[in-house]
Amino acid sequence: LAVGAAAYTYPGTQDTSTIETYLTCEWAGEWVTPRVELWCDPVEAHGFYLRGALLKAHELSTRWSLCGQGWISAMDGNYADYNIGSDTAGLSDAGAQIQLCFMPNENSRLDFAIYASTQIEQDYRDALVDPDPLWFGIFWSQEF
């Protein structure tokens, strides 16, 4: 179980950047790790984004690892309206991500990520200039 915050630039929003909080629950598997994430932007979007993912991690050293994941997501109408410009709730995107992870201690993690996604919902595809974006991000998480 992990709780954290992510600050990033999202080109589809009304602002140049946003900060979201998230809750992640995952189950370590032998081959892959299933993960469920709930992202929430209560200040700007007043909505949520739910993601189901499969994660594969490769330990590079005691503090560094290289991770990859694939996902499919859904969002509520408020989140979709703020982030995309369409108030349709439903399946939103599918994508893949590669990240370099640094753990300064057992409970903290810093990720440097690059990921690509594609919009599933046609209303979302129509509302975005680029429905298949490439993203870069830096994430900090604190585990409890």
C-alpha cells in the first residue's frame, strides 16, 4: 500500500501543471505484480482516475530498479471534463511506462518515468489535440 503525490505538466488541462494525490495497492507476484491505483485531484478537477496495471521490476542495486508497466484506466466525468474537455465518464486510456526508481530508504521512492498512452473513449480522442501522447514525469511516493 502506498500513498503519494505527483506534480506534473499535463498539456490538456486549463493550467500548465497540477498536483494529484494517489493511493496504490499491489500484490507481489512471481512474474508480474498486479496493481490498482486511485488518483484524485480534489482541488482543480474535483474528480478521480482509476487505473489497473501489471508491473515488472528488475533490481539494479539495493536502491535502484528499472520498472515497466502496462495499464488500462477509467475516470469520472469531473476528472474527464477538467483534464480532457469532455464530461463523459468511462474507460479513458491504455498505455505503457518505463521508469527508473530510486529508494533512499525502505519507505520512500523517487521515480523518473517516460510513458505513452492512447485514449480509448472516442469523446476523449475528439477533445484532445494529441490523443496518443508521450509523457515524462518525476514521482515521489511515501509508503506506510
